[in-house]
Amino acid sequence: MKRVRFGVIGAGGIADRRALPGLLEAPSCELAAVMDVANAEALGGKYAVPFYDREDALFAHPNIDAVYIATPVHLHLSQIKQAALAGKNVFVEKPMCMTSSQAEEAVSACEKAGVVLQEGYMMRFHGAHRRIKELISSGTIGKPVYARAQLACWYPPIQGAWRQHLNLGGGGALIDMGTHLFDLLEMFLGPIVKVAAVIRTQVHDYEVEDSATTLLEFQTGSQATVDTFFCVPDAASRTRLEIYGSRGAVLSEGTIGQGKDGRLELYTEAEGKGYEAGQLKDFQSSFRDEPFERVNPYTCEFESFAQALLSGKQAEIDPRRGIHILRIVEMAYESSKTGVTQNLR
């Protein structure tokens, strides 16, 4: 069986904890080499593959079809361009780059070199989120009218934490976590066309935001709020996803994150139900648990990318989404700064 051979740039941290175990489970993927500036030798020993402490050395490896880039965001553009010049397909963690203009450069470089570029939005591969997409597309909850997506964690000042520096990550809670949620909600509800936001640093003493609340309008007319915080205790945040429609709702808890579990609930009613003046609500009996497939979202995203390469088809996530999502991020920052709702042009 033919497999896509991956070299990993930035193989420590989240790559080591989550992404690489997922990649190793993907039937069409093979780990060929790792690169890390701090722990290359240890990671090479752990995964029994060649190891490097410089990306140019990894790009020169003769048996690599694609690279997975999991480095700090300020390095992405340069590494994507180097990979393109080396003829390597690119799977890069979100956000693709620091800005939408950088993302345009990255996409252009890969198109010119004839290599495939995809951004790592693993949450859209979660089994519950796939099921939500099916329920919405089938009209089970009627016309979607409102959604809410929540992602928060406790992220205090840490020495060397690149996400806490504007020139290394491009921002804080919004660009780091909001990008996941913008992509996920667009999978359900279609393109975002209008953005308003309040973005602040409320608790932590660093230069990027620890708090961001965004109000969205979609091309369909649906509305949504996205709340992302670096200043809420992990155990206090249930990472809820809520989508309400004209005939019901689908709610999840614990599905927004890095794992495969969580809970999904569904409520739906017959079309054309009349007005009830009493407005009685029995939440215990109204919603029922909705089953979904428990799959490793990292495995699924790597397998999807590999299958696209092996079949010569377009990757599921168009690389230009990376440009689009960063434009939404920039609109949110501008809205918070000016107090003016931004329209996507």
C-alpha cells in the first residue's frame, strides 16, 4: 500500500502529544523524519526515524513527500516557501500565517511550485461535528438561526511562550483559538460576511489579548457568537457548541478541543407547530443524546490530506481558507479597535 511519507518541522509540544500519535494511526501516512530545535535527538529516538535540528536538513531528506509544520506562527511563511521550493507538499498548523497577506504569499508559493497546501483544522473532523453537519444539512433542526462556540483555558504568563507575544503569534486568544471556531462554524453555516468584536487583556500581564468575544453574521442570515479566553480555569470551561434552528437545536459539550469524546444532544419538533402561550420548557425530556462516531480527529485530518495527495484530488480544506479565516481575524481586531462592525469584502 502506497503511503505519504511525512517530515515534521517542530516535532515537540502539541505535535508530539497529539498530532504525531494521530498521524501514526492514519493508514495512508508514514512518519519519515522529525526536526526540532530543542529535542531532535530524543524525538528521533522515540519515533525511530532520522532527526534534524535544522529545517533545511529535513527538506534535503530524499524520502519525504510532505511536511507537517507545527512551529510558532511567525515561522510559517518562511517554512512554507522553503518546502514549496523543495517540492514538498505542506500540511501546516493553523493559523496559516501571521496575516492574510502572508497567507496569500504562502498559497501563491505553493501554487507556483505545484505542491498541495492544507491548514490543520482538526476540529472539523471530530465525529460529533461531522454529525452536526449532517443534521443541519438534512434540515433536522430547520433553518439555523443562531450558534455559539466556546473555547477557553487558563494560560498564565510563561517564560518563552510564543503565543503571548504579538510578534511571534500575531495575537492571543482570538487568533489562536478563534480561528478554529470560525472555520468550524463556517462548515455548519456557510461564509461569514459581518464581524463585530470586543477584545481585551483582562487578567494576565502580557501584550496579547486574553479575552475575545466576537459577533458574526453569515451569508445565510444566521448569527453567532464566538467566545475565546486565556483567563478562565480549564475545569470551568465546558467548551460548548450550540446551534439553534427554526425546528430545534443541536448542542455539544466537550467536543471542541483535541480529543475525540464529548456529548451531543438533539431536540427537534414537527414543522408548523403552533404558538404556545405558556412557553413551558422541560429540558430534561426535550433533548436526547445523539450518537456519533468516536474517531481521532488528528488521524482523520492526516488521512484526508494523504488521500488527496494519493488520488490527485483537491484537499478537503482549500488553502485559500487560510487567507479567508485570517481576514475574519483581522476584521475582528479592527472592529474591537474602532468600535465599528466590519463587512467582509
